[in-house]
Amino acid sequence: MKRKLVLANGVSFIGHGFGLEEEVIAELVFNTSMVGYQEILSDPSYTDQMICMTYPLIGNYGLIDDDYESKLVGPKALIVREYNDKPSNFRYTVTLREYLEDNKIAGISHIDTRKLTRIIRDEGSMLAIITDVDTPVQEALKKISEYEVPHNQVAKVSCKKIWYSRCANPKYNIVAVDCGTKYSIIRQFNKHACNVTIVPFTTPYETIMAMNPDGLFISNGPGDPEDCKEVIELIKKAEGNIPIFGICLGHQMIALANGLETYKMKFGHRGGNHPVKNLITGKIEITSQNHSYAVRMPEVLDEKIKVTHVNLLDNTVEGIEIKDKNCFSVQYHPESAAGPEDSEYLFDQYLEMIERGKENA
């Protein structure tokens, strides 16, 4: 079945459709990871986006029941160069085509993903439509122009009630504010002897503190961090009263709560090999990333804020620490699901912070 991809700049591509056959409009982004399409498809941070995979062969190992990042569906569409419908993997349970059909995600293959990626890199992320091959480009562009860009996607993906992830012989109790959290982050806390209580993003500060947690975690998630005012206010109230750790969107909201600015990047960071320098140790970490927004590097740093990590590709802020508040965050993903493991130490660093707080209490 032939399908057409039309970009907001008027460029169009003809390819083969698989998955959902309905018309789809979404923001077009690209991801440079060589593996991990299952984790990408089940990552809530990709809500309301369509993803171009730069690695040319996708689908060759299928999808595995134990490897999903959430029960939610992330993106609206997947764009690939070559789709493999016959996985070679003893663990696989469904093919990529079956997953897309079951979860109403559009797919299109045999697209020149190299050219498409260059367009995004040169002109920035933009809206695009996957439509019937016979749809005129002008009609497709009209539909794109009439599309209302969604906001406050966190409300769409956050859990609606509290749930728990417990481990054997727990040492700490963590409350995780769910802005679109990934299972691999929760698994890392369990691995580090933490019971985790996952709460909706609207949960009040008083309710969280009544749970008597040892630490507060602010998760990753989709969209503009400025839309999530409830969590920003929560952070302001919690800082200094409980150790706080934030990842990705959580990092951006911690920055906003402390007077820093965020901005939408030209085409974002999405991939599994971004080099980040730890300014405290001087070491370089290879990191997994997925974000459209970033924290603006301040011209003059407030005495209470310390930039701890920077991206070596574009010198963007990758980590901050709020001094004397037991609070720090990183823009990238240290939980290492289908990705590099250089940054798992951050979970140990967080638990050491918790332990110091207990000793000083």
C-alpha cells in the first residue's frame, strides 16, 4: 500500500505504508539510535510526534513482552528506510507491524530517511502528515496549517492513580512524580534497594510528604516544561525539605523552579551516543537522550545553581545542582535501557545524598 509523507515545508516522499492506515499529522523528529525501537515506541516522551529512524533496518528483532517502557503508546507514526517483517530473535512475541496495527500507530517505509534527516537538521523539527498517496500536496499542506498543536501532554500520559513498584529488602522509599515515566527508571530504583510509589503529576506536596518518603523523583515526559506548572510549584515547595532527583523533563522543571529558562531546540537530541562531560569529574559519558527542550545556559550563574554536565556536541546544559537544597538533575537518561551504561552512578549519587540527609537529620 503506497502512502505519502508531506512536510510543512512542502517536500513530499512516497513510501509503503504499514500499521495504521488512517491519516496522521504530528511533529516530525529523528532518532539516531541503532537499536531500541521498542523502547522508543513505548516511551511517553514521544507523545504526539512522528519519528524518523536514521538507522536503515528496523523491525529485525521484533518486540518483546518484557522490554516495554510503559503501557502507553508513545509516537503517532514511525518512518523507516527498510522494514523487516520476519524477526530473527528467540525472545520476540510480536512483529513491529503487528504492534503498530494493534496500537494505532502509522508506519511508512522505503523513505529516503537520510534526506529526511538532513531536512530536519537544516530547517528544524516541523509538522508533517502521512496521508493517501493520491492526496495533492497543497491539500496536505492545508491540513497541516489547520492542525492545532497539542499542549500539556503530561496530563495525557501521567498515571491517574497511585501505583507501587516494590523490591526485596528495601532500604529507601522514593516517591516518583509521573510526568510520563519509563519503567527502566523505576527498575533502576528497585535495583538500588528502593521501593517506589508512583504518583500523578497533580499530587499535592502535602500528600507526598505525608507518605514520609526518603526522596522525591521528578520523571521524564513529553512536551513543553512550562506547561507543567503543578510540578514546578511542587519542586519549589519540596526543595530543601527532601532530596530531589530529576531526569529529562524533570531536569527542565527543576531548572524553571530555580529561575533558569528553557527553550525549544532546533531539532532536539534523540539518540544513544551523545557525549556529555561531567564538569565535576572531568569524565566523558556516552548518553541516551530524547528531548525537544533544553535549559538555557545562564550568562551569570546564581550562587545557588551549579552546572554539572554539558553536551560536547553543542555545549547545552546537561546537568545542574541546586546547592544546599539536596537537589540535582540531568537532561539525559542514565537508566541504560537498550543504551549506554556510563551514567548509572547517578542513582548511587542520589542515594548517597539521601543517606547524608538522614545522618544530618
